[in-house]
Amino acid sequence: MLERTAIPDTTEAELDHVLTAAAAAAPAFGALRPGERAAMLRAAADALDAAAGELVPIAQAESRLPEARCRGELGRTTFQLRLFADVLDEGGYLEVTVDTADPDWGMGPRPDVRRMLVPLGPVVVFGASNFPFAFSTAGGDTASALAAGCPVVVKAHPGHPRLAERTGAVLTRALRDAGAPDGVFAVVYGEETGRRAVLHPRTAAVGFTGSIPGGRALHDLAASRPHPIPFYGEMGSVNPVFVTRAAAAARGAEILGGYLDSFTLGAGQFCTKPGVLLVPEDTPLDDLVANAAGRAAAPLLNARVAAGHAARQGELVDHPATEVLVLGAAGETGWTPTLLRTDAEALLAHHEALLEECFGPTSLVVGYSDEEQLVAVAGTLQGQLTATVHAEPAEPVAARLLPVLTERAGRVLWNGWPTGVSVTHAMTHGGPYPATTSVLHTSVGTTAIRRFLRPVSYQSVPQELLPEAVRDGNPLDLPRRVNGRLETPRRG
Amino acid sequence: MLERTAIPDTTEAELDHVLTAAAAAAPAFGALRPGERAAMLRAAADALDAAAGELVPIAQAESRLPEARCRGELGRTTFQLRLFADVLDEGGYLEVTVDTADPDWGMGPRPDVRRMLVPLGPVVVFGASNFPFAFSTAGGDTASALAAGCPVVVKAHPGHPRLAERTGAVLTRALRDAGAPDGVFAVVYGEETGRRAVLHPRTAAVGFTGSIPGGRALHDLAASRPHPIPFYGEMGSVNPVFVTRAAAAARGAEILGGYLDSFTLGAGQFCTKPGVLLVPEDTPLDDLVANAAGRAAAPLLNARVAAGHAARQGELVDHPATEVLVLGAAGETGWTPTLLRTDAEALLAHHEALLEECFGPTSLVVGYSDEEQLVAVAGTLQGQLTATVHAEPAEPVAARLLPVLTERAGRVLWNGWPTGVSVTHAMTHGGPYPATTSVLHTSVGTTAIRRFLRPVSYQSVPQELLPEAVRDGNPLDLPRRVNGRLETPRRG
């Protein structure tokens, strides 16, 4: 049985203690060999997997997500920790670059200069409501920061505080047992605690997943510090889907079915939920409407998410340019989907109002009369996490859409659906503002580690005083760029 | 003869026109093959070299820097453009990563995902007073942004407006003649124009080199935008130098001579000028004092820099913890060096007041009684562009200093001097705030290009619609990471 007592907010003194301990742990943790930290990440993954029986029921109870989803998400979380461990073992993430002394260098004699990436220091992570495992306590930001060699202080999401506490306990114990220094991981509680953590002098960077207003407020705090720090906010997205005339003709029913599944997955509570679908105006929507109307209600994560969805859904329903196809409603077991409709001309006229995220099971179908309107709509988009094209091969409009979408989105998909972000080497889960506050980075995929590293160059430092990564003879067997030329290690 | 009429400030309408043109040029310029942009950078370098006879005298007149320095700096500038062209030809900067579809991927079937870096869009560059070529109109920020594929709008430094105009004209013509789209480069004028440019909706990123107050004000503007953008400010640094007892004993006179040369180089107007030198308290300083007192006066860049130096030098002179060894003064031909002295205990007590940059030919010698004080002083440092250790081999204190300095500086030097930053693959010219506003990046060296690129991933996009860089068969012959494994191209 779950304890039902509330977890009290972390006090200012406790937070200071936690961040001071994190800063004290940073040098030793950051100085570990990548392979040593890899072993710690694997130990953490094993411990979390072993604790599934305890953690999954807490996640279900706090997030109202079904058991299979919670189990799958925990699996994604531990897979991610192990994949990042593999990245540490390979070592290319250190971006080691060695320029040996060169008296004939074109701008004058060059000293010996050796560059590598080093950890930033303590990272504060704000967990997300909608992924109690994969974007929370032991999620992507935590895994990235630990992999980079940064201690982590998680500000628990109020939607799943008990899970944060228990996940944190498992992670803390596993890291300690694997030899990590004390202070390398902690969980703190409370909204004001979060703001204090962003402003705390020991905090070196912040990872955040959540709403645009929440992310923007914390971004502004981080930028306002006497010493500003990197703030990585992954926020909102409409994730538009463009269906060409030929694609609609060839497989319209299949596309509409995929769309319904994607925008209602997890009750629409994904930052990659397709919030807008553009189809030819004569596309028959009867089956889509019937299927949407027939979907069972699904619970939203918590009362706050439900209220936010109701408010935004209401704005879309009330907007003079939209027509309601299916009106979702809140029942005892949750929300049923809402499906709205407008046309491309209206969307172009009201794009600011209509192309704003609605977090939850609501989406907007946009009928277009002319494929030129697809390109025009693409040109009005703000920054997006994803943008998707459904088209047939060799369609000129698709070739025109892709570059416009590339300018505006972090991930461009073809004949697929944006929900279900895979954790891979090549994945980007990011994009221009307001998709994120930091357009250069991703919060999913192995390059997410790069957010918590900075370059340092050693000039003419003797071999024995250099970090192993940049020494002659490549003792860590890393991929390195030597005198401008990329060298892969012997082990290949 | 130089024209002496002032260049009027760019009007708001003109700025809007320039940035609209830059944004219009961005897609075509960004879509060029790296090798095509490399040819444009080389053409720009050739044109600037060919214009040396015109440009160098303007630089001398406007900056009061000697001819040899101006010629050398122009050479550095064109070398940099050509080195960045080589980086484009090699192509590793695109960070191409290909994950092919994998049904057995650990977290569930993996789609085909292909990542590369793409340009951000128009970049506004604020040139520096002290490097009229290398950190100004055609300098490092401009070269980085153009290499990345971003149009550039330079806000001319008021210290050398005519040089900005003429350099801009040479660069604009060379880029146009080499086939770059119109609008890809422009120069604008005026302080208010600079602020407007940072806030302009078409601006995608900003590069800045200058003072802490100036950089911080523009950083805050960039962060305050409705859509915040990356701001790369390279600002101030004290560049401390730590001399161990053994090093002072072995080669004290040589070290003090190197120090004097380094802190008076270019009249101390380098962001890498050593502003603090820590030596054993019994180090004889007579020769240093005599040599400093004997140095000829050198002109400062302009009246504003001279006034800033006089003010900060006055604060250091008046500080109760300092003693004046040599009092520099402004004469008809410029300033003579100022040398101050304090002890380590006083420095630790007053580190905030004493460890603030003084831009110009002033530096502070700190006598220490115990090498522990070196470690303590290192621990009080704010972010630095550089930190230097002079030591003998196998000294324990050096091994303790290096990690502490690595946490606080972008470049750590051994038995050398920080002035004269080489442009290489491994160079970092950056560091924690206030050295820069963006601790993850460098403004010198080939990885400076990374500041103006963002990742995009293509998911399941057909080969013929993908950018060449990420297609099967590697048609651009790039280094790529394929399914997690780094592959160097055939050409090797």
C-alpha cells in the first residue's frame, strides 16, 4: 500500500546542503574514466529494472497511466542508461582533438594544443508530468548529465512525488554501491525549491521538460542570474502532419487511422502528439469521426493537466474558424477525444491562435483546396519538435515541403507518426523556440550528453599532467581528431 | 587619404531591409554543398589579402595599431577563412549520424533516423575594438557563421567604422563574385542599430566580442526576446598566471620577462592579457620594475578604451591592498605600463575587487608565502578564458592546480603565455561566465562553427529527398557515425 502522506517541500537550507554536496562530488565524479561511469550507469539500470515491482504500481497510482505503459517506459529508461554507457565506452562523445606543435603552421608557430569536453558541474533536472520514468527522475536529462560526469539534483514533478522519491532512492543506492561519490544524486521537492535551485550559485545547468509558460519562466530566471547558466527547456509543439493529395488518394483511410491512434495515444499527452493534420478538403472524414467518437475515455495525468486541456480545448472549440467534429468530454474514467476542423485559408489567417499546443486528446483537421497552401502553412510554423509529411514518391510538393519543415523542426518524418520517439544515436528531440529554449541541442538520443559538457584546451601541458583522454598513445583508445584528421581507435 | 566624414547610423528601415535580405538568402546559402561554401571562403580570403594595401592603412589610422600588427592580423584573418574552408571540405563538422532501421533495437523497433547539423539562419556579429580584422568584420564570428551556412550582418565597431565599411565591401563583392546569394553579408552602424538587430525577428543568433557590461546587456536582450536566440558573448578575463616556487627558483628572471612582454603586448589590449601573476613573495622584482618603467608608451585604441583603462587602473591603484610598483601614465604617444603588487592573503580577502579585468597595460603581481595559497586563489576564480601554470616537472602543487583551473578556464597553459591565441582544431577560446556568456562554445578554432548549427533528424525519409550528406553510399564522402560506429571516408 502506498503511503498517502504528502512529501514536504525541501527547505532552503536542505536545498543548499544538497547542491553543496553535489558540487563537492563533481570533481571526483567528473574525473572518473568514461568506462567507470559507464559501469555506474549500468548498475543504475539494473537496480531500476530490479525495482520494477515496487516502482510500476506507484507510477500507475500517481500518473493514472496503465501498467503496460509504465513497464514499457521503465524499460525505455533503463535501455537509455545502458545505451549511454555504451557511448561512454566508445568515447567519441569527448570530442578529443590533438594538435601537436607545428612551427610551420600558417598563422605562425603553433603550440601543442589538446581539446576535450569536461563536465559542467551540478545539473538541476525538472521532471515531466507525462513520462514519470523516461523524462523524470532517472530519465533522459538525468542519464545525459550523469553520463557527462555531472551530479544531478532532480526537482520532483508534483504529479508523481512518491515515484520520484522511490526512484531516487533506488538510483542513489545503486550509484553509491557502484562507487560514485556521495552527493552525486538527489531529489528535491516544491515549486519554490525549483526556482531556488535554478538560481543557486552551485547549479551549473538546468534540464527541463514541460509547458511553455513553465519553461519560459525558468529560462528567464537562468538568464537573469549574476552568472547565467545553460537552460535546456523542452516545451511545446503542435507537430503538424501534411498529407498530400496523392497520399490521401492512395491510402487516406490508413492515414486517418494512424492519425487517430497517434493523437489519442496516452490520451494525447505527448509533446510529439500530432495537433494538426492537413488533408485535401474533399477527404472523407466519416470513418475518422465515427472512430474518434467511439474511442473510450482515457484518464489525464492529473487535475492540473485536465484543467489545462479543458481550457485550451475550449479555446479551440470556441474559435470562430473551427467546427467541432467530435466533442470530447470529461467523464468518470477520463476524457474522450475531441476532433475539430477548419480550412487552410482560416488556418493561415489565424495561425497564431490555432497553431498553439493543446496538451491532451484534441486535434485539428485542416482541409486544403490547393497544395500551395501546404507550403504556405509550413512557412507560418513556429519551432516544432516534429513535422511530418505523408506523400507518394516523387511528388514535387513533398520536395518543396521538406526544406521548409527542416528550417522549423528538429525532426522531419515521412509517412509515419511523431509519437514514440526512439532513443538512438541519430535522434533529435528538439527544435527552434518554442519547441525548446536551446535550439542547438536534443533531449533524446545519445547526443543529449553534449548539453552538459564544455570544451577545455590544454596548451603545452606535459604528458603526465594531461587527462588520459588527450595523452599521446591514446591510452583510452578513443576516436580522436589528430592534426585535423579523424582517427578511429584500433579496436574499431 | 581617408575620408573623414562620419558614417551615419543605419536606420531602422535599412536594418529591416538588410535582415530581410539575409533571411531570404539563408535557404540557398545553407543548402550549398560544404565544398561550394569552402570555395567562397577561399575567394573571400584571397580578396582580403589582395586588398591589404587599402585596408591596412585604414586599420592603422582608426585603431592606432602599428602596421606590422595590422598586416599580421589580416594574415590571421585570411588564414582562418582558409582553415574553415578546409573544415568544410573534410565535412566532419556536419556530425552526420545514420541509424538504419532495426527491428531488434532494445527499446522497440527503430525507424531509419539520420541526423546532421544545419545552419541557424542570419547571424548578427558585433566586432571588437582591439582586433579590427581578426575579431571584426571578416573575423572569427563571421568566418564561423559563413562556414556554417549562415548569412552575416556585422554591427561595425565604432572604433573602426571605415575599416568595417571597406572590409565589408571587399567581402561582399568577393562572396557575390564567387556565387553566393545576394544578402548573405552586410555591415550596419550604430549602437541602437545593434540593439535592434539583436531583437529583430529575422536574427537567429548573435556573436559578440567586447566588454562584460556590453556583452551582458546584449545577452539579456537576446534572452528577453519573444523567441530567445543563442547569444555568444566573449567578454572579459583576468588570465591568472601561477608560478611555483621551483619555477621561480629555476627561471624567475625569464618568467618575469615573459610576463612583462605578455601583459604589455598590444598595450595590454588583449582579452588574454595576464592581469595577475602569482610568484613567491621573495621573488626579486627589481629588474621587472626597471624594465616596466623603461617601456615606451603605446597608444590605446581610442579615447573610450583609454578612459576605461584609466578608471579601472585608478581603482586598482587606490585599492588599500595594493602597492604601486610602476605607475603608468598617459602621455602624448600613449600609455606606459602600470605594475601593482599585493600579497596572496590580501588577494584572497579582496578577490572580487582585485580579480576584475583591467583592459590595457596594467597588471598585478601577487606575492605568496605558501604554495597552498596558489590552490586557494585558483579556487576563488570566476570563469576565465585562460589560466597558466609555470612549474617544474613532477611538482605536486602543479598537479593539484591543473584540475582546479580546468574547472574555471577554457584554456589551461603550461610554461607559456596566454596572449597570441592560435587558430587550430583543438583551440578553445571560451570559458565559464564572465569569460563568455555561453560556456559550451569557443569563438576561436574550427569548432567555433558549431555555434551556428543545430541538429535535424530525418525519420524514414526516402533517399532521393534526403540531403546528400545523410544519403546511403555517402556521396559527399564525409566522416559519419553509422549505427553507432564512426566511419572515416575512403579518401582517408
